[in-house]
Amino acid sequence: MSGVAFCVLLAALAVGARDLRRERRDGQSGAHLVARLAQRFDRSRPGRRLGARLWRAQIRLSPAGWRGAQLMIAVPVAVIAAAAGAAPPAALAVAATVVRSGGSLLLRVRRGEASRALAAAAPQLARALATELAAWGSGSQALSGAVRRSAAGDAAAVERVLQGAAARVVLGGDATAALHRAVDDAAPRLPPSSPASRVAAVFALHGHDSAATAVALERLAASLEADAAARDDARAATGEVRMSAVAVPILAAATLVMLLATDPPALAAALSLPLLPLLGAATVVVVAASASVRRMLAA
């Protein structure tokens, strides 16, 4: 009997191992299928367009990952809407509208983040180009060498610009035009006075004197870092004023709401003519003044 039991045990172990291997293979094939579908969406025209918007917003997700995150948010929103009494089709419509509108609003609000990231990384870009230009003396070789250097830990904006410029050079493009085009692709509609545009403008001089251009790029990098440090110091010095420009109106509004909530006749008068339009106009003026103060101090 012990021999029969041992054989049964061995057979059970063999069947279990086979089933486990089959489940693992099926799971891997399913994950591989999902990954292929995600890559296909990323390479599609809508995916590339969404990827450009995600880059401008500096959201480190692939287009498929962004859609997956939206789906994960839409499910609980639909459940909440259904729990509130909405029909299932209406709950799905509400969830889709909220998620798509919220995502579009977030991307629109953060659409200038790529420009700020590229401005912060401009000194690194200038130094990478200066080092390679001093070593090779050729703009095309400097871009190719800077790409290899950027893979060692530079900012993502620097790597994106250099990879785009090097790819155009490989296809036969001019190094100066390739760098200008890569900067414009990384952060569209940059003003000529932006740090990255200034780096590209100085790099354009390499055709006349590569050694002097490398020195000029080094000096430009130092100047950009000093300017950024001065801006940070000024922002820190005015931080209390900028906070007060927001905190004081909020405290005043909260105090007014508390006073009106504890006095029903005053609340009824505030919600009727002619006080209601006056309160609305005063709110608009205070919000505009607060925004103006913050903008002036942030400039």
C-alpha cells in the first residue's frame, strides 16, 4: 500500500507541475498580447499625438499607460455614479466624461512644463555640446558624442533634444538645423530668448571656429546657471509675499462665509439684489489682483 501511495503522490506532483507550467505559459501569452496591443497604440497616430502632449506636460507615462490610468479612475467614478442612483449607461457616460475632461484639463494646464524642464536643463546641454565640440571639432560628431554622454545620467530633456538632433544628422541633415529643429520639437514655440534657443544659436557658430564656440558654450552654461540661481534666490525672497497674496483673500472669504452662515438675515440679504452682484464683482477684483501680484513676483 505504501508503494501505491508513493506512486499516487508522484502522479499528483507531475500533474500539478504540468498545470502550473501551463498557467504560467498562458499568463505570459496574455501579458505579451497586452504589451503588443499597447505598443501598437503607442505607434499609432493618436498615440503619437497623445505622447507629444504627455511630453509637453512632463507626465512620464506612455500613451497606453495614460489610457490605462484613465480606465482605472473611470471604474470607481462609474461605481460612485451608479451608487448615487444613475442608470448603468448614464454612469458609464458620466465616468467617461469626467475622466476625459479631467485628463484634457490636466494636460492643458501643464503644457508648459516641457519648456521649463528644457530651460532648467539648458546648462547641461551647453556643457555636453561644448565638451564634444572641443574634442572633435565637428558639429555632427559633437552631437553624436553628446548623445552617448547624455545616456550617463543627464536630464531627460537633454537626452531627447540630443537624440532628435543626432537622428537628423544621421539622415543627412545639417548639425545646426538639426539642433534647432530638435529644440523646437521638444518644446514648441520657444522664444528666441529662451535658454535652449540661446544654446542652439551659439552652437550654430561652430562652422566658423569650433574651439571658440566650445568656450562660448561653457561660458553660456555658467551664465545660465548663475541666472537660475539668482531667480531662485529672488523667488525664495518673495515667497512670503506670494503666499500672502493668496492666503489673505482666502482667509477674508472664509471669515465672511462664517459670519453669513451664523446670521441668516445677513445671508439672505447677501444672496439678494443689490448685494449679490456687488459681492461677485468684489470677488472677481480680489482674485484678479491676487493673480496679478503672484505673476509680477514670479516674473
